Amino acid sequence: MDSVLANVSSLAVWGSLFAAAFLGLFLLVQAAFDPARRLRYSALALVSLAVALVDYLHPDLSPPQYEALRVLLWSLYGGAVLWLLGARGRLSLVVALGVGVTAALCWQFV
């Protein structure tokens, strides 16, 4: 794993972290100025900031912990996007959890 990570430049890693954090902050501003969809924007902002936090904490996490958190967060990200685009909250949550469980099972057993 270290040999693969050695090929990734520091600029690429920090650029990705900055982009996720910037998106999260932008979505928080959107939430402040769009009262009708405040919760939807806030959910997506929270997930985006959580992705940035997990990526920042990557050196302190074991590879299985890191990958499990990424699977969970990116499935929640998809659900938050569905909710923002107008899907019902329960449907978005069911889709997010379904994708997360499917991805975790594939990661574990394939």
C-alpha cells in the first residue's frame, strides 16, 4: 500500500481535501440563504465535510477503518444528493443504506 501511496503527490491529496471542505462550506452558505431546502443543503454539507475530515484523519486510521468510513460516507453522500434533488427523505435514506450495505458486502466478500 505504501508503494502505491508514494506515487500520489501531496498536492493532489491536499487539493482533494480542500475541494471537499470548500464544497461543504459552500453548501452551508446555500443552506443559510435557501430556507425551503435548508435541511437538505445542510445534510449534503455535513456529509461533504465529514468526507474531508476522514481524509484528513487518514494517517491515523487503519486501512479497514478508513475504507469502511469512506464506504459509509459516500453512500450517505448519494442519499443526500437524492434528497436535495427532491426525493423523499425516507427513500433517500433507504437508497443510501442499501448502497452502503451492498458496497460493504462486496468489499468484505469479493
